[in-house]
Amino acid sequence: MAFALKGVAYVTGAGSGIGQYATYSLARQGVRSFALLDRNPVTQTVSELKKNYPGISIKEIELDVANEKAVNDSVEQTVKEFGRIDYALNNAGIGGALKTTDHIDKEDFERVLSVNTTGVWLCQRAQIRQMLKQEKLTDSYRSYRGSIVNTASMYGILGPSLNVPSTAYTTSKHAVVGLTRADAVAFGPRGIKINALCPGYVATPLVLSSMNKGSVMDDERVKVPIQRLATMEEIGDCVAFLHSEASSYVIGAAMVADGGFTIQ
């Protein structure tokens, strides 16, 4: 499916995983200007983009999303380079310890929230402030001043499995869904489209390395109705859809892509 995306994309957590493959999906759909942000190098992502899309423009920015000044500066740098931000993916996040409330330390709990929730809020706030200053890319009623997608999780809309006691992570992702809905109501009328993406289990390198038969992740895979994990490309394509005019009437959604896990 082609969405004919034009404009500038700002992607956090772009060095690997969902952020990396969302970047590839956006490029396949036509985006040619990227700000790629991560605490770690985005070398592989940049190399792949340049190999497949000659003439593409990329600005690499090292970013800790929990750092307010760094977030604001990153948006300013992006606008200075490209003039605007049309598609923002707030994807950077951490898993945290697999512990229930009675075992997790306050510092560990707050560290997860500082990245997964406050970090998303800081990025979204800076993006909204910029998008309010810019006009729509086209005159179409389906066009917006900007589109924001926040990576939540299926654990942003349900509790974790008993054998995956991810209390801090689940709390942080529920908050991302709430943030998305609150700001979608506030800024949809002002021309900014905001949605959340709630992936299920995704076949990232880290997950695949722990997929031995009888492992926790293998047990979780069996619970998925279609009996497999999502590919990173499939989740990346969901991001492209949410940024496209094909989803122009989708506002404040928590779009689930989980192979049917949450409907059981």
C-alpha cells in the first residue's frame, strides 16, 4: 500500500528495533528528510537509508529523551535543518526490570517512567509547539499541520501476563496512552493529529535471542492467536499508516498490532 508521504520525519529510538524499521517504512512511502535520534549510534539505519534512497537528507542527533533541554534543542536543530516537522515518532523507551511492585525499587520504577512517559511528553510538547507554528503541507481537508505517533504497547491497554511481571513498564505505557488521548483532544482541533501505537510481541534481535523452546517468550508466543511474533517491518508499516492521510480520521487512537493477543 502506498501512502505518498512528503515532508520531514523526526524519529526517536531510530538506531534499532521499531524506530529503525519505522524509519525504513516512512522512506518507502516517500519521506526523504529525516532527523534520527537515539542515545546510541544510528549508523546502520543511516547506511541502509543512503543505500536505498540516494539524495536522502538525514540529520543525526544524540538524544536522551529524559533531558528537557536536549529534547528542546533537538527539535530546534531539526527545524533549523529542514524548516518543519511533519511526522514525529516518539519511540525511545526501556523495558526495566521484570518485577512486581513489592520487589521493585523506587529508583528503578522512576527511571522507567522518566524515559517511557516523561520522555514521550517532553518530545511531544516540543513537537506540538513547533507544529502549531507551521501550516499544513497541502490544502486537503485530510492534511494536518503535523502528525505524532507515540509508541505505547499492548501493555498500555491491559495488564501484563503473570510470567511477565513488568509493573513499571506497564504503568509507563498506560500513561503514554492517556497522554496521547488527552493531547489528541486538545490539539486535533488545532490541526495536529496524535495517535498511539500498541504493538504486541515483536521479533527484535533481543527477543529472538531468548526464544528457546520452553522459555518465557516462547510461552508468550503460543498465546498469540496467529502463533507468531510481529516482524519489525509490520510494526513500522503501522507507523507509516498512522502518519498518512489514509488515517486522517484516526485521532487519539491506541492502535493495537498484536496478532490478536488482547482479544482473548
